[in-house]
Amino acid sequence: MCRPRGKFITFEGIDGAGKSSHIEPTAAFLRGRGMSVVTTREPGGTPLGEKLRALLLHEAMHLETEALLMFAARREHLARLIEPALERGDWVVCDRFSDATFAYQSGGRGLAREKFLQLERWVHAHLQPDLTLLFDLPPVVAGLRIAVQERGPDRFEQEALDFHERVRLAYRRRAAAAAQRIQLIDANQTREVIENSIQQLITRHCL
């Protein structure tokens, strides 16, 4: 008997929104309900993807080079990890996916929307997340959180406030265009309230 296809859940939001800290609690919530769960991140998720991540986060490059590398890492990620896991019936919980490229490279940096759409159609026309949780937070608040991190900021986190404002607005436009898939979470709440919201949304949309 074939196992049913797994579910694909992504976490999105501007730097400093706190989404990454909720990946493992969400995986634990799903495992507690009997699901086999794979957690991963973008850019990254594979040995090659992690090498590309280091370049993307720390090396200056042309905007289109940046977008192409993001999708190159994503194609490898899909082929090596995400698609096989979903076919096995595993649930995949991923820190960022193509919504991030729309927000950062198109919204933040100005990549032409049609170029983004061409890359998205080429790399994963057949696949979108089953549910995307968008952690929404004013960039001023996010910046204060980044400032107290123990590690140094990467080159995206170092961008000026207006860049992060554009990224946030692009995320919200993307959410409005895909209102069923992308669910907003007010990230300016306590950890406990946010975790409860995540669990309610996953239960309503995926379980």
C-alpha cells in the first residue's frame, strides 16, 4: 500500500522576525501526532546548497547572480531532499522557500517580476508549499532583535531599513495574492502565543 504524499510547510518573514526559532517546536508538534518530519532551510539543505548559502550570505554579487544562485540551490534542494521526502510521505518543514526570493530579490533588490516568475516556473512549476506561515514584524522591531544577536549580521541583515521595508511589503503582496496558502502571524507576540497560532493554523489547513 502506497503511503500518502507528505505535506510541505514553509516559514517566511523578514530577518529578525523570529521564524527560525519555531521550526523545531513545530516539528516536535507534528512528530507528537505521528508524523515523520524533515526540517531544512534555504538557501541550504544539501551539501552543495550550504556552500551556496555561504556565498549568498557573505559575498557581494550582481542582483541577477544572486537570484540565479538562490534558484540553483533550490533546484538541488528539491531534487535531493524535499521531493524525495514528500514522496516517502514525510512532512517537510522548511525555513524559507521561493516566497523569500520574491520578497528579497524582487521586492527588496528590484529584480524584474517576470524574471522571478520565469525562474520559479522553471525550477518548481509543479510544486508550492501546502502551507506558508509568514511572520510579520515591523522592520524597526526586527532590527533591534538583530542588533543583540551573538553572531555577526550577514549581508542581508546589514541592509538599510528601507530595504527591509520593501521586503516586508513584498511579502504582504505575495500573501494577498495567495491568501489560502500564506497565513500571516503577528510576530510581535510572545513565543507561547505564536506557537499556539502555528499549531492552530497547521491543524486547520493540513491535518
